Amino acid sequence: FNASEAKPRTRSAALYTEALEHIVGGVNSPSRSFKAVGGGAPVFMKRGQGAYFWDEDDNRYIDYLAAYGPIILGHAHPHVTSAIVRAAENGTLYGTPTELEIRFARMLKEAIPSLDKVRFVNSGTEAVMTTIRVARAYTGRNKIIKFAGCYHGHSDLVLVAAGSGPSTLGIPDSAGIPVSIAHEVITVPFNDLAALDAALERWGSDVAAVMVEPIVGNFGMVMPKPGFLEGLCSAARRNGSLVIYDEVITAFRFHYGAASTFAGLPEGTDYAAIEPDLTALGKIIGGGLPIGAYGGRAEIMAQVAPLGPAYQAGTMAGNPASISAGIACLEALREPGTYERLDRLSAMLEAGLAEGARKHGIALTVNRIRGALSTHFCDHPVTNYDEAQDTDGEQFAAFFRYMLEDGICLAPSKYEAWFLTTAHTDEDVAYTIEAANRAFARMKA
Ligand code: PMP
């Protein structure tokens, strides 16, 4: 690996120009654009294998993007690949129930005990969107409370920004969302029980659910403070509202199960008191193919059609290819030592990044939770969205670009996490630390 051998990304640039003619913004998801890191052509990748990507100009990168989370086993993991091939050979879509779906549902239930019943969908967005519908159907209420900076996909209700305080209703975060819909959402700061209480005080009788990423993955990796999830759940329950955990990023990320049962939650966590009513899943559980799932208490899930009056359907839902990839991915994750390995490598990375930044006089806060970490260019802790925003975006953009030139692929946003995969090696991490040191030195120069 030698950055001086890096080839100019001329094909990426040309493909981007071409993509702009045909695909809106040149990308199929806005987070893939380089808009947040100064613009220009994103890198067009043509192949992934293990912890590496190759771009269209044949440059190799160590991948910490992991496709925004799903690729926890690295690219083209043989066990997952052969499961997908086998599924494809038997037909990818039937429109009938299959035994595979039962097998996978059982696996999820065994790993996440709060799931009495599940339903498979095609994305995290769909999973979250449906949990809200189900919560509304079950409670007969309309509003939801969510937390600032948590991302829950792009359905109307969750693309709503904070009002000016916990007692104000939301405003649309995107064009095309009616203010009337935004008024069904209240946004409060993460880790702030007083704000949650104030919102419940004001709007409680119409709050169907409190929705949260129990461990945040969308403004960096952020742990709930001790007592936060307990307080959230008890406040919601007192109010007759459901608790929805969005575990699209977090399930199977830190251990073989959900964040809500992860032993690494703050010391003294009362696990029985933080059990959610509904959970949304996605990313890792599809092994790199499109998937989402939601589930929870049987009596609540009984709202869903054909059992109940809340409608949700999907032509592609539970397709044998995605389910097979998901089963294979979870089987591989279940191998002893998986999460210890991710933890060890990311601890090494965290230590190297922190030491490098200190050595070069760069203010850097690293938040790490097992195999996921986030880098915040600031000199304060990051425990909520305000603190994550109050970081140096230009420094991040410079760091991102120096790392890319040096063959390290990060997400092009200061809010996104780095994900270790089981394919990363000690050498990959050591090289990454060297690259970070070179980047810090250039940032100071
Ligand atoms: N919830 C969370 C916590 C997410 O991070 C994401 C995607 N980053 C989603 C929901 C939406 O998932 P998808 O992109 O699969 O629709």
C-alpha cells in the first residue's frame, strides 16, 4: 500500500459527469455525494473483497464505510455469497411464504427476546415507518416523540426537525412534507429526560410512541447516559405511549443481539426496565442485501394485517435472497470470538487516532462502542446532537480527503461512524493509523 502510487481518479470523475446526466445528483442516496466534504466527484467503486474496495481507476481502499453498516463481515464473505448464489439458483422471488422466513424469524427472536412476532420488509425506512403506524393503531393516538439528530429513514414523519424547544411541534426537514404532518412530531434532545418529560407534559395524551436509537449511530456513536433509557421507558409507559427502538444500525453491531440487551450499556442498566414495545431492524440482518424487519409484543403486532386493521405489505418482503443472506450473515456472526475481534481492532484504532491527534495538536474526540467509532473534531465530549454539530466540519473534510488519497475510505460526513468488519486485519488498522498521522500532520501544516 503506497499512497505515492495512487492513480488520479479520472474514471470516477468521468463517470460522475455521466451520472449527473442520468441520475439525479449523480447518486442514488444523497449521503454518497461529497457535498458535505467540499463537493466534487465521489469515488466510483467497482469491486469489494473483504475489507477492501477497488475504484474504477484501480486504486485500493481500506473500507470503513461498510456500506453505512451492513457489511460487518466485509465484502463478498464466502458464506454469505454462497447463500445468495444458492437462493438465486432456486428463484429469487415467489410471492408465497417460505420456510426460510420462519427460520430467520426464529433466529431473530432467539437473539432479541422482545420480539414475540416479526414482519420482514425491504429497508430500515419501511421498518421504522411501519412501527409508527402500528403504534398509532394500537394506542389510537397520533403524535410521536423523537430525538434530535437521530435518523430514522426518509418516511414523512421522521424527516422532521426540532421545533425551538420541547414544547413546540416540529417543522419539516424536507420539502414535500406538509406542515400538518410535521405537527405530529415532537423532537427533544438525546440524553435529556427533563426535555422528554416537558414534551410529555404538554402533548402526552396524544403521544403514540417515543422513538429512539437506544445507542445512537447517526451523529457519531453516542451512548445513552446512565438512567436515560430507563427514564425514557418509564415516562413513556406512565403516559400510555409505546417505546420504539430503532435498531437499524445497532442490532448485531456490538454483540449477537440488540443494543437494548448489550452488556456494554452503562453500568447498572436495568435491562428489564428498558425493554421496548417495538423494534425496527435493517442493515446487518440482510447480510448486504436489501432488508428491514420490525417486531415486538404479540398483542401490539396483532394490529398488523391480515390479523389486524393496520395495513403493511410488500412484493419483495421476505424474498429468499435477502433472507438467505441474512441467515448466513447471522450464522457467521455467531461464530465465537467475532465481536471480541471487532472490539480489539477498533480499540487499537481508537488508541492510534487519539494518540496521533494529541501528538499533532489536533482536538479530537473519539466515541467508540465495540466495532464502531466516530471522530469528532472538537475538544469536548459528544453526548447529543448539539455537541456533534459543534465540531469542525472543515477539519473533518480535510481529514476525509487526506485519508481517501492515502487509501482509506470513510463516510463523507462528520456525523457518520466508522465500522470495523471481521475482514479487517491488524495490518489494516496499523496502516490506517499511519495514514491518520500523515493526515493530522498535513492538517496542521
Ligand atoms: N434507522 C436508522 C437508525 C438508520 O441509520 C437508517 C439508515 N442509515 C435507517 C433507519 C433507514 O434505513 P434504510 O436506509 O435501509 O431505509
